[in-house]
Amino acid sequence: MNLRPLHNKVALKEVKRETATTSGIYLMSDVTGETPVFGVVAIGPKVVDVKVGDRVLIEIGKSAMADSGTLVIEEQYITTVFDND
């Protein structure tokens, strides 16, 4: 199933980040309590500030679940876009 957001909506999937402890054990971001980072997987036609593939932070509580862990939000609730350096 393809997802095609409408208007100013953005579809996101959480980017799983691993953090290694000093003993070499890897912890996922949901265990460490870090703010989740999302990857943009699809955008609506009126979205101007992000593109597919960007990594972003969002305001908590401003999303709706679409399918299999995909969040759909309005572009205005994206607070930060990371540079892909």
C-alpha cells in the first residue's frame, strides 16, 4: 500500500537510533528516553520546508497513526530539520 499525504501533511517513520554503553551493549532510543527522530517518507503537495528523506523532530501529541508505525502530521508541527551532512 502506497501512502500519499494530502495538502500540508507529512508522513513519518521513527528512525531507530542505537546507543552503545561503555560495555558495548546497544540500547534503542525508546529505552534511553531520548527524543525520537523521524524520517520523512512522503509529503503532500503543499509541503514546502521538508522533503522525503529528511530527519526531523516533531511536537509531541500532534500526530495520527496511519499504518505500520507511520505517523501523519501537519507540516507546521515539525520543529526541527536535521542537515544531512
